[in-house]
Amino acid sequence: MEEGTSKSPGHPGVTHPAEACGDGTHAPGNEPGSAPGDECDYDARQWDVREGCEVRQILDRVADKWSLLVIALLDRRTLRFTELRREVDGISQRMLTVTLRQLERDGLVRRTVHPVVPPRVDYELTPLGATLHDTIQALVTWTEEHQNEIAESRAAYDRREREESAG
């Protein structure tokens, strides 16, 4: 048996490919046979323990600030590159190009080149990309609901830091 895997009494030999980290092993706390809601079902280390873990790579892609903004902007609409660049404050042309290519490679964004002069390129979410929008919206909603608490915590932290460095 490989390190990081365990046998489940009720499910001998069962593996869950969706939970595997590319090398056939399972993240700690996410072994085959773990039932949802088990204490060990969720373990944040599952994203960090293996550099080649697909889950970590996908999270790195979809959770970066530019990808989040692009996915949010493309919800239920198609935009041209120039429209996206105008809408995403602070992004460089190169970074937007890289972000769109990575999202396209992952199957989250569809790029359509229209054979016209001057060339026109449109971007839209694929059905897979559209499934991310609810998750992103939940994150935005949480942020909006808790922004005052976070601002208060930051101010308190900064005050403590100033007091400690002065004293």
C-alpha cells in the first residue's frame, strides 16, 4: 500500500481518483472510505503536501486575483480582450494575456477568433468555468458582509504593532 493511503474496512481497494494528488496517493485526512462530515474529511494540507498535486495547481490558478476578476466579469457575457483590460483595473496587457491563456488551457474560458479585419477575439466562460461563478460570488458576498470586521481587526493589529515597536 502506498504512503498516504489507507484501507477502509467497508471499501477494500476502493480509490477516489478525484481526490488523488496525481501520484495515486490521497491527501492526509481524505483517504478512501472517509465519509463527508468525518473529522478527518477536510484537511487543508491536502492542497500543500505535494508540489505536483493537481488540486493545488488548480487552486493556484482559479484563486489568483486576476483569474477571479476575469471569471466574475465573464459571467453570462462575452467580452473582447480590450473590454476585459479596461474592466480589470491595474492588469497589464501581458498579465491579462497570460491569465486568459491559462484559463483557456484549463477549460474555463473559451477564446473565439473572428476572421475580420482588424482581428476580433472574444472570451466567454465555458460551462465548466460558469460553475465557478457561484463559488466566487459566495466569496465576494462573504467579503462584503465581513469587510467592516476585517477593517477593525486590521486597525487593531496595526495599533498593537505601533505600540510594540514604540515601547
